[in-house]
Amino acid sequence: MTSTIRSRATSKAQAQPKAPAPSKDIHIPSPLPTTPDAQAAEDLRKILDGQFGELREDIREMLDDSFFLPKLDGTIDDMRDALLPVLERFRDAGYSYDSFSRANGGSGKPDRAVIGLETLGHADLSAMVKAGVQWGLWGGAIDNLGTERHRHYIKPTMDLELMGVYAMTEIGHGSNVAQLQTTATYDPETQEFIINSPTPSAMKVFLGNAARHGQIAAVFAQLYTPGVAESHGVHCLVVPIRDENHNPMPGVTIGDHGRKGGLLGVDNGTLSFDNVRIPRENLLNRFGDVDEAGNYTSPIESKNRRFFTMLSTLIRGRIAVGGAANAATRTSLDIAVRYATQRRQFSPGGDAPEKRLIEHRSHRLRLLIPLAKSYALMLLQNEVTARLYEQQRQIAEGILDLANPTEEQLLASRELESWAAGLKAISTRHATRTIQECREACGGAGYMAENLLTTFKADSDVFTTFEGDNTVLIQMVGKEMLTAYARDMGDLSTIDMVRYGFDEVSDLIRRRSGLHKTVQSALDAARRSNDNSLFHAGYQVSLLEDRSQSILKSLAGRMRAARKLDLEDAAIEVDKAQDHLIAAGWARMESLALQSLVEAEGKLPKNSPARQVLEQVRDLYALSTIVENAGWYEEHNVLSSMRIRMARAAVRDLVDSLAPWAEVLVDAFGIPKSIWNVPMLNQAGVDGPRY
Amino acid sequence: MTSTIRSRATSKAQAQPKAPAPSKDIHIPSPLPTTPDAQAAEDLRKILDGQFGELREDIREMLDDSFFLPKLDGTIDDMRDALLPVLERFRDAGYSYDSFSRANGGSGKPDRAVIGLETLGHADLSAMVKAGVQWGLWGGAIDNLGTERHRHYIKPTMDLELMGVYAMTEIGHGSNVAQLQTTATYDPETQEFIINSPTPSAMKVFLGNAARHGQIAAVFAQLYTPGVAESHGVHCLVVPIRDENHNPMPGVTIGDHGRKGGLLGVDNGTLSFDNVRIPRENLLNRFGDVDEAGNYTSPIESKNRRFFTMLSTLIRGRIAVGGAANAATRTSLDIAVRYATQRRQFSPGGDAPEKRLIEHRSHRLRLLIPLAKSYALMLLQNEVTARLYEQQRQIAEGILDLANPTEEQLLASRELESWAAGLKAISTRHATRTIQECREACGGAGYMAENLLTTFKADSDVFTTFEGDNTVLIQMVGKEMLTAYARDMGDLSTIDMVRYGFDEVSDLIRRRSGLHKTVQSALDAARRSNDNSLFHAGYQVSLLEDRSQSILKSLAGRMRAARKLDLEDAAIEVDKAQDHLIAAGWARMESLALQSLVEAEGKLPKNSPARQVLEQVRDLYALSTIVENAGWYEEHNVLSSMRIRMARAAVRDLVDSLAPWAEVLVDAFGIPKSIWNVPMLNQAGVDGPRY
């Protein structure tokens, strides 16, 4: 084993002497210069910001103010109230207007709204969530599910004069929204809906804005009309919850969740309804309406599709949550990397000065691998946000009617939903792991609240759960893959699978997810030249995509087998395949993230320092992902043991090469200094700050 | 891939039809009965409690009182003060006396003290840490480093009348204790020591009891005597920090860390000294003394060994910290498992009732794998605690003199230190990961503070850092392995390594770590019969130990190579081997944990339900550890791809088999109901609690 661990940088000639690699390793990168290039950070920032550079720069400038840092003083209610001025600053800068369509009086800039929320995640996730609840969830429900008769709610919502609650989750049903128990029963006598919580498990829970500030709620409930026994499915209705004196409305019981694991500034509470009457017009009737006589109509005939169409308007929240998790992760990495470049501990021996943490190999590995992944996820985030923006543009311009999409639009929407779900899952999982790692990498100082890491950890913790539990979301990705596969294959018969040649990975990629040209040509180049260097971008993409497709293929086989069983046994088999479905989803998202990196590096001039750095970031992300799944690659004979060892050695070489550039890599995030410049960077025990 | 995923339980006959396993798989366990045996929980509890059953039962009974739950109300100072009554209850039950030697007026029951602290971790880690600081660290310093002239501190310390601080860590030097900067300079004129913080980085930080309750401190400082330029090394001195009015003593500056990521009840603060004078007698002089004239003497000649002997008295704290982390992890698993057996979400289809979370495959995997590891770690904890007890007994009976140990005693002490370090590292890492997983597995309810998981997560977070950073501790294990290896080999020459036959793993185990007979005979049985069934306990041990020894062997090779380089290059090479050293340490601890499981199951009657369950727990721990390191096993040709796939399939089968026993497995922990019976188990949205 010793030979593979020897650093290529110091002993390139002797590397792997026993068994020469089978590839022409013409792509092996040289170690980067040990003195970083000053311009590179700026060049990288432009790439990372992508098409949203100006929007991001604007809000970063605004956030460069300690006013935006997390507020942890006083009682819980003090912390809750302290968020209101933050939201007001946000409103004054116009972000609340961006969330809403022009038709409803907003400025109709969903990209600015999403980027704004996401970037707020650099500073304070409580503020991000509170803003998201008020404008994205409550406001978004009105904007997306309501019609002109609900327009009057919008302006006071944007202006923070009407604080709203988004009441979907019930204590009995979180992820399983279709089974919600709250009822909205139409009474033609009075032309009212009666909102009721028929069972204790129908209580609405975890609702932001409910415990303290909320005046009104968008309540999801099973809709019943006279003479129809069955529910028309889950619909959303506007229910006032507090009167002008801020007391609960008659029939409304409000609870307070009190202390949570984090997000202490968000006033999460509960709502129960005891036959609360609201006017008929309070039904948000874009996708389903009840007339005065009590007749139900909907522009979408299928109850199932109607349900999913309503839910699909949630997508923006999911994208913002994933984005904010990524932003908090980048801030955490920024802080931990700067600390690692300033903090010294342990001398290599004798009178030599103690080494900076970043000079220790184990510290490089623990910080730079997640840093590379953060690059990949930020770039993927850009792509998904751009697609959302395109979808919203089509809606605004009347090109897309959600109630009546073309087949192609429907497929595009499904894919966007799947990507948004998967991106939220992979980003929040990455956040939980990476922020934890950053905290530990800063030792005891990392545990002091003033250095922000523990607050980011505590606040982001629930991001893996809300806006869709990750375990459920990543299965959505797997299911969308399976559906697309069945669609493409026409059938799941073995003969077809063989006939369609699953080895031609690149064809499938092209057909199915509209990859960018750069990625495609990298793939083609790798295939054409039969180049399987571990450092070839195209080969790396094919390795990650191959894994995703292989798991999908074997999953499809299991699903096909299950079709022959009776319902109960089939359900057992499908459940047993759950970890398989989940694995397919994760593999898919890892592949997409790599593709975003490949795409981005193509935009930088060849041989520029920024390009060289970004290529090694991409190598590090790709190879560390492969090493993480080494078992799979070996078990499926995709990579030999020797090549996996080479990948491991390369990961070590890459962190050594990138270490002197670590500060450049975080500078490129452009995080305002008032955020990252935490006390521990300025205390004794670290070298003087370098700015 | 499909064939390996098919459940053995439902289709045993067809399993792995393509390539029959090379082993005689006579050990393949049958699925457990789906109705658990009531007696099994009690039988398992006895095994888990080991020789400490009575002690554990006593304190569990005391803890069955909501008085001991974490206190999160009010201001930070309220939370801090709320811990004092908890410590008083602990004192009244005699635990504080157990910490101290009979010679000093204690009751001399270190095992009861350690088990008490550890078990307190089931309920409240803040209380555990506060008690640990007062009696274990401050009190332990006096008890272990002091002499008769310091005895008068002990009684008020035990009685909570004298609150003490353990002032070791400085802001400039946490892990690197030898480089501390605080000075203690002897002044023969006045026969005083002058305690000084010569630089800002000499400030003592993160000190429990300092911010609010502490009156006195054990301060670690470089010791200087007149006429000797060099420090005699780090020594510990008693320094009063607050006067009778609780104001800081002259020259002492006290700071408050305020809000931290957790452990809010512990009043961590800072101390700086401006030429503070204390009497000569305040030097804790067991291992080094200064006479009136200023002459330094020590019973230990080597400065290095003296330093490590003083540090070795820290070992009890480390063992208690690892134990408490394990206890908090078990409570978290207990809560998450019970929630999983009561909470329903998603119906398999049609009108079928929603399934319990534990019925979903992915949920079984996420909870039962760490549950199996918790079994292993608790059993290893017992062994290490027993060794500590034995060491303390030898000290108390005058058989062991720490200043003058026999060669054999020295080796035993080193091994105990290494085990304690490694156990603390593996236990706290397991805690951080598992409690996080438990929180996520309980969804939004898991994020509410009343359900305890977020507090366990936040409080245990810093356990990976304090009492020795895990990254440093696990390297201690690697280094001890390397030292033992060099000792055994006499030299590290290749010829010797070959001659000593590293393939004979079992010989090395026997020689080096005094394994128990059961493990040895399992190993021997596997070797004798050439039985390489993945379910054979002996073969499992050899697989885990083989990994640990192989990494060690290749590490030794790198170290040997470094010896030929000059100092600077050698340091670079050694640092590059850091991740290698770390890997060796983790592998070693994983192997030891498995050995503890094998040892324990031997104590249960063959074919008893408890034994069958424990065997599958052991299978699950062993095989999931192997799968986690699948890449290594394949790269080193220890296991074929086919066998790794079998191991993966077995992990799935095992969680299916164990799932109906999940509540039995956590019942066996014996955690008091007043702790695990959190609100979410009694709310709507779960099936009625089953007790």
C-alpha cells in the first residue's frame, strides 16, 4: 500500500511503480503554485455567481452589516421580535415585492426573491425562515393558489402589515400530505366553509408565525361539498386566526412549541379549529372552486394531478431552503478555513514553530473535500434556480398554464420538481455534515456561540426535515428516474433493456436531462479517445452517471419482478427496495452536481489560474465521491482495486495542492466580512488576521 | 445485483444462485421469531451491565425522576444555578465521596464514581459535566497530584462547599498541553509562587465553574525555579480565584464565555493571572516539588515521563466522558426507536393502515445499525472501566506506584491510556452521528426541545473536542499500536516483519492485548476449521483485526522510510501519514468493540432467545462495519466483491430480523421511563404508548 500513498507531488517519477495504470494519464494535474494568484478569487466568484452575479452582489453588500447576525439574546419572545426589524429591512430593499407576480401587485422577480432568501442564509437562518414563511409560503399560497378575489391580501403581506401562517403539516401527517385530516365543509345555507380539526391528530403543528406574530393562515384541508361523500382532496383556505386585539379568533386554539433545537427566532406554534366558519370566497380557488350552491369544479379533472399541481407551487420554497442551507455551509467553511490558516497547533519537532492547522494533512482532508462539494452544489443551485426562473417567466407570459400544460411542459415541470427535491435533499444533508465538521475543526472555539458555527448547525438541522423530509424527497428523485426510464423504454422488459444498451451511458444522459454542451462534449471526448484517465472530466462524469444508471437499472428489475406479485407482497418488495431507490436518488444528484462543475469550468479561459484551480476542485469532488463509493465501483467491476487506490492517492495529492489556495477558494464565495470575521479569528491563539 | 438484495428470510433457497459462496455457511442465522421474548430484555440488560449491574441499577433508580431532566428555562445564569441542586442530590447519594481515595477521606470507589457520572449522561449532560469538573477534574487534580498537605481541600470539595476550576487549556494551546505558556515562578524571598499569564495567548479558556460558581482553581503552568533557565515542565498549582464576597482575587481576571452551542448549564469562563502570589505549599507536589530554598525535586527523573504520568491521571475523566456520550446515545436511540414503533406514516396502498416507521426498511437501517454499535461500545466501556478499577485498586493497595511502576505495569498503564483515549474518541464520534440520526428519524417532533434529542445533540457536540480532541486521541491509539509493534518486533526491518508472520493475526492479538478466552477460542475455531463464514464470530474478529493490523503494518513501513530522511523531510512524511495513523486507530477500536460483543455473548446460554438476539446484533455490528469499509476489503483482496455483496444483503436481512425486537433491544438499556417517556410518544399522531 505504501507506494500509492507516496505523494505524486514529491515523487512523481516513482509513483505506482508496481502496476502501471491502464490509462494514458495525460490529464494528471500538476500541483498548483504554492503562492495563490490574487485575481483567481474574483474570477472564481464570477463563475460561482453565474447569471445571478449582480443580484448576489447587491444583497451581499446589504448583508455586510452586523445588524443581520443571529440574535440570541434575551427570552425566546425577545429573539422572535428581534427578527421583525430584519424583515423590515428586507422589505424596504424590495425583496418582498419580488416574491409576487406583477398581476398581484408584486414586482415579479422570482429569481431575485430566491437569491435574496438564499443569500440571507449566509447570515441568519432564522431570518431566512421567517421571511420564507411570510412571503414564500403564506404569501406564495395566495399568489399561486388564489385568484383576483384574494389579491387584497398581497399588499399588506408584502408590507408586513398582515402576518400569515402556512398551515399544512398536521401532527398525524407530516410527509403524507394527501392524508391530512382537517376538514373544510361547505354549508350552502350561509355560504361558508366550516374549518374543523376532527381528531387530535389533525392539529396543525410546527407552523412559523403561529405562536406570536400571525394574524391569518392558509389552511390545507380536505374539501367536502353537500351530497358528495368523498373529499375533493386537499385544498387551501384562508382562515383568520387572531382578532384585532391579537387574541385567538373564536374556535381557534393556538399553541406555542416553545424551545426548539434551533431557529429560536421563528415563532413556531400549533393551530386547531373547532368548527370555525369562513366565507366561501376564502377558498383559494385557482385549481378548484365551490359555487354558491355548493357545486365543485376544477380545471384539472384528475384528483391526483390536481393535488400534485397544487403541491408543485411549493417548489420555490424547496429551492430557497436548499440554497440557504448551501449558503450557511459556505459561511461555515469560510470561517473554519480562515481559522485553519491562522491557528497554529503542534510543532513538527525541535524549535520549529507550531504548524498552522491547514498544514496538517488530516485537517486538509476534513475541510477541502466538503469545500469542493460546496462548489458543485452552488453551481447546481444556479442551474435549478435558472430553470425555476424560466418556468415562472412562462407562467407570467401565459406560455405555461399549470392547469393545462403541454406534454413537454409537464415533463419539464416534473423534472424541475425532481431536481428541486433532490437538490434540497443533497444540500441540506451536506449542510448538516459539513457544518458539524467545521465546528469540530475549530475545536473549543468552534463551540462558542459568538463564532456562529453552533448556531448555523442548530438552525440548519431541521432543514433536512422541513419542506419535505430528505428520505421522502430523495425517493422522489428515484421515482422520477424510474418513471422517465419506463417512459423511455416503453416497457421494462429485459429484452428492451438489453436492446436499449444501458452501456451507452452518454446517450441516456443526453436524451433525458438536457445536459449542457460542455459536459456532453467532455463525455464524447472521453468515449471517442477511449480515455479513462481518472482526471478526465468526461470520464469522471461517466463514472458518476454510470453508478446512478446502474442502480436504476437493477431497481427497475426489482420493480418488474414485483409486478407479478399480489398487492401486499408487492408492497413488501417495493419497501424492501426503498434503500435501493434512495441510493439511486443520491447517485443521481451527485452526478448532476459534477456536471455543473464541468459546465462551469468550460467558461474559464484555459490555463488561467482560476481554471486550473477549478479543475482541481472538480477532480477533488469527483474522486472523493468515487472513493466514498469505492465498494460499489469494485463490486461492479467498474474500477479495479488498483484504480481505486490511485483515486485515494489523488485525493490526498489534491488537498495538498489546493491547501495554499484555501483562502482564495472561500474568498470566492464573497461572503461579507461582517459575517465571517468572527471573534476567534481576532483573538490570541491565532496569527493576526490577514486583511 | 438483484439476486443479492432478495431477502434471505423470504427466499432462502434461491439466494445467490449465480455464484455460491466459498464458505460453508453453517452459521447463517435464521430470522428471529416475530414475537419477541419478554425475558430477553432482562437477560440482555444483565449482559450489558456486566460487573456493574448493581451500581447501574442503583443510579438508574435514583434518576427515575423528572428532577434530573435538562433545565432549559430562564436566563443562562438561571440554567447554571439550576444545576447546583442536582449536584447536591448526587452528593447526598454519596457519589462525590466515591471519587476520592480513602487516604484523602473519600470512600475510594472509582468504579461507582465513573458509573455514576456515565449514567447521569442518560439524563443531562450539563449536570454530568458540571459534576465531572467539580469532583473529577478539580477534585481529581488534588486527589491524584496533591499530597497530605492538600487534603484539607477534599472534604469541602466533596460537599460542594468549595467549588473548583480545572485550569489547563489556554487559548493558544488546547491539545498541545506541553506548550502551555502560563508560568509559576518560585520566589524564595517570600516562599511563594508567582502565577502569571505572560501573553494574551496564555489566557485559560473554556473552564467549567469559572464564570459563576468557582472559588479556587487547579492551574497548570510551566514551573520555574531560581537559577534554572528552563521550565521544569508543566505542573499544577492551587490558586484561589474569588474572595469570600465572590469577587475576583487581586490579579485574577475572570471572563464569561456566555452562550455556547450546548451545555448551557455549565458556567464556562476564562482566567488570566497578573503576577498572582500563592504559598509554596500550593504546588501539587506528588510528582515534583520545590523546597523552601527553591530546589526542584521529582521522583520521576525523565521530564517527559513526568509530564505523561501527571497527564495519565486524566484518564478517569476521559473514560467518564466516553461513557456519558454512550449513555446519551442510548437514551436517544431509546427515544427514536420507541417513536418508530408507534408513529405511522404512509400506507402501502389501498385502505391498508399506514405503516409504523420501523416497518420501513430505510428506517430500520438508520436506527438498528447504530443500535448494534451502541451495544458493542457499552460492552467495551465495561472492560475499560474494569481495567481502570483494577489500576486504582493497585494504587490504593500500594501495589502500583505511578512514579515507579514496573515495566509490566507501565505497559499496562500505556495500554489503558490508549484504550481510554480510543474509547472516548469512538464513543463521542458515535454519539455525534447517532444522536443526529435519531433527531432526523423523528422528523419535526425530533426538533422540539421537549423531546430531548436536540439537547443531547447540542450538549454532546463538544465531547468530540474536550478531554482531548478526537483527532489527537485517535492518533494516540495509532502511536501506541506502532510502539507496541516496534517493541514486539524488536526492530521494524522488513525481514523481521516477514519473519514474525503478520498473517498470524490471532497470535498478535493474544500477545498484545490480553484478549478474553471466548474471543480467542472463537478465533482459533475459525482458523482450525478454516471456516470463513461471514457469520462466524471468530472470522468476523479476524476480519476487523486484520484490517487494523494491515494498516499498522503499512504505516510502520512508512515510518521506517522516514527514518532515513533529515528532520524536516521526515516531519513532512510523518504528517502525510497522519490520515493513515488515524485510520489505524479507528480500525483498532472497531475491532476491540467487536471483541467485547463476542466475549459478552459467550456468557449467555446457547440457544436462549437473548443469545440469539445478541448474536444477530454482533453480526449486524461486524458486517455493517465491514460494509462501511468495503473498499478497503476489496482493494486488499481480503474479501471478494461477491462476499461484500453477501455482507450487504446480510445487513438488510439482519435489520429485518431484528426490527420486531427493537423495543426489547432498547428496553435492555434500562433507561428510566421518566427520561425516555418524552411528550411525542404520548401525543396524537402516534399509536398509544405500550406500557
